[in-house]
Amino acid sequence: MPYRSSMPRNQAFLLPPSLDDLVPADHPARFVAEFVAELDLAALGFELEAAVEGRPRYRPEHLLACWLYGFMTRVRSSRQLERACTESVALLWLTGFERPDHNTLWRFYQSKRPLMRELFRRTVHLAIDVSWLISPCTR
């Protein structure tokens, strides 16, 4: 039986594929992105001051989305999350192709821990409500 043909790993593209094309429309990362986009981060206390010196800061919505998606996928340590931010297409999509290191992720989590716990509760309640709307027969 013949094998399927595959593309060589070093194949160059005339037009590279969009990162958005690699994340399906019903992927949980899109739920997280939508959830974070609907939040008023400044009112909730997630807004970070702009860096005066050095490299610009990561966007708080990207760091928050990393943690929310990490907890949804059982990635709970900052080092595992850092690794996932370089290997997972969904996290690359959520962060806009940024790759925060574990120190950045940990500092964000430590400084916003009480706020994040409340948001984790909100995501669970919202996911339950959305799942009920999508498929009421499965309950």
C-alpha cells in the first residue's frame, strides 16, 4: 500500500499560512480570547503601567489569556506555561506570537492572584451557561 505524500519540512511558502487559520473556530482558545476581550481590565485592576525604561511590557490581556487557557488545559506552573507558549499553536495565537518567560508569567500571577481567582470562577460559570445554550439535550 502506498504512503501518503507529505510536504518537506524545509518547504518555503510563497504566502505563509495565517496563525488564525491554524486555530479552529470552535477551539477553547477562542472562548478565552472572547472572554478576555469582553472584560474591562482597567476596572478590574489588571491594567499595568507602561514601562518607562527597557523593553515594553507584555499586554495584560495576553498574560491573563495565557493563565486562563493554561488552567483550562491543566498547565498550572509558570515554567510549563512558558514552554507551552513556545510550543502550543493555541497559546501562540492567544499571545499574538509573543513568548513570555516564566518570570513574567509568575510575577503577573502573583500580583493579580486574588483577581484571577474570581475570574476563574467567572469563566467556569460562563462556560456552563454557554454549554447549556449550545446543547441543552446533554444536560
